[in-house]
Amino acid sequence: MSDALEDGRRFRVLNVINDFSRECLAAVVDTSIGGARAACELDKIAELRGYPCMVVSDNGT
């Protein structure tokens, strides 16, 4: 399986997971996800569920 689109561009996935319930709160896919975009997506989730006590980040390989 490749981590690139058909035209060769790479893509990124921002998965927001509740570690306690293992619920996926968001899965954002795009060719680029900057810090401002990530913050915006997290704010959207917080509007519905409130802000978490802790955030853990894993940038993968």
C-alpha cells in the first residue's frame, strides 16, 4: 500500500482519538495539515465535547 495519491502527491491524516473510549472524534485527510488547521479541527471538536485535560501527539514515522 502506498502513502501517495495516484498523481504521486503525498497525503496526511489527522486522527483524533479518545484514548479512554477508543472513539474516533475526527479523521481529517488532506495533502497538507498545518498547525492552524489542526487547531481549527480541535476547536470544532471542543465546541461539541469540551476541551480535554490532556492532549497527546504522535507524529508517526
